[in-house]
Amino acid sequence: MTSQQVRAKEAINEDGVVTELDIGHLVIEDDTPVDNFQSEQQQRLLVEPLYSSQAVPTPFLAAANVGLFYKLYGTPIVPDAMLSLGVQRPDAYAEKRDRSYFVWEFGKVPEVCIEIVSNQEGDEIILSPRSQQKGKSASKKERYAQIGVHYYAVFDPLQQIQDAENMNGALLRVWMISPVGYRELTPDDGIKMTGQPVWLEGAGIGLTLWEGQFEEDTSRLWLRWCDQQGNVIPTGAEGQARERQRAEDERQRAERLAERLRALGVDPDEV
């Protein structure tokens, strides 16, 4: 028995079955800051609307910049955003195994993983020269395909990796798992403008590019979740604003109706 096998048997029940894996050697929190303001905002824009709008059936788990551990030994992948259906976070985070996405704890890989390009060395589609020099052997796209993540999306808002081997001039590319690896869902030239949704049938939700204001007055290009018609899934703030506008429209319609009734000599309070 190897030392790894010994360490794996942290808890064994009376029938000799391993009930808990030793993950003490895994680093799940390294306090590394996010890349930049755009990445941090974009990550939140891909998580909060799912919870505030209930766009997908519960339970589900959406998270940003959290480790995705798919094997007991080796480094995890850290998607900028991920969506996993049919699972939910533990009630408490006291135990280490409850604070990251361990595939063996949740019983499945996420349906969707998204990478937001912030520099030329992120290995989103192919390995960068620097990563090759470090001895890395697989890009993020290859690793996601190996573990069977159903959908993988790469968004390049600052156009950092636009060469033919990477984004090939596109702002958004999306792949779907197949028996032979990933096949691309987006067109051959990818998505280069707003208003071109990509529907992820197995996840029951889509992705689209959207230009507008999020948390500030400046209009920017964002990656948003959308419905099958391409309508973006609203944030909680957007949903509240729409509800306020709807209520205001109803009030104004009621006032106009009351004015017309008064003009006809009818007291609207008696109707």
C-alpha cells in the first residue's frame, strides 16, 4: 500500500469502507487577489443573478473563483465562474471539505465553467509559452474536457488572446462535451457582438454578450446569462428597478383612467 493510499483512509467504518478522504494536504485558500476590477465585477455578474432571479431550478450552486478539485492529488482548476445543478452548499463551512468544490463530495462535476481572460498567460484554450516552460502539460480547456464539464466558455473582454489558436478574433467562444472531447457551440468565427445568445440545452440557460451599466454609470461589455430568447437574466437590483417601474406605470395608468372618468362626470372612487 502506498503512502497516498494510507493517507486517503482517514475514516473507515466498521465494515472497512472508506467514509472520508484525508484532504489535509490540499490548499483550498491561498488569499491570492483577483486579477482586476473588470474580472471581479464580471464574476459577480455571473453569480448573483442566478440566485436573485431563480433562473435555474433549485437546488444549484453558482460560485466564482473557487477551487474545483477533481482528484485527491494534484492541483485544482479555479474557474472564474461555475454553475452546478442539483447540488447545494453545505449549511456550515467549519470543515475544510465544505469550503471548496470537491467532486467526490458533490458527486458530480459542474455543468458550466467559465473563464474570463485577463492576460495572455491564463492557458484558457492553449498553453502559453511561459506555462510550457514551467512544464505544464494541459490547457484549462483540455482539463475541463478531461473531467467532463458539460459546457466551457471563454470570454475575452479586453481582447488579450485574439490569435488564431485562441479566440481567433472572437469575444466569446463556448464548447460542449462530446464522446471525443469538446465541440464548439459558437460559430466558426465565435461571437463578436452583442445580441448573439448561445443556448446551453443541458443546463437550461444561455450566455450572451451585453453592453450596459453595471454598478456604475460607465457602459461596458459584459458576459451575461440569458433565457432561450436571448433576454438577459436580471440582477437583483435590475429586477427591483423593473418592479418599481412596473408599479409606477400602473399608478400612472390608474391616474389617467381616473381623470377620464372625472371628465365624464363619474367619481372614480365610486366605480
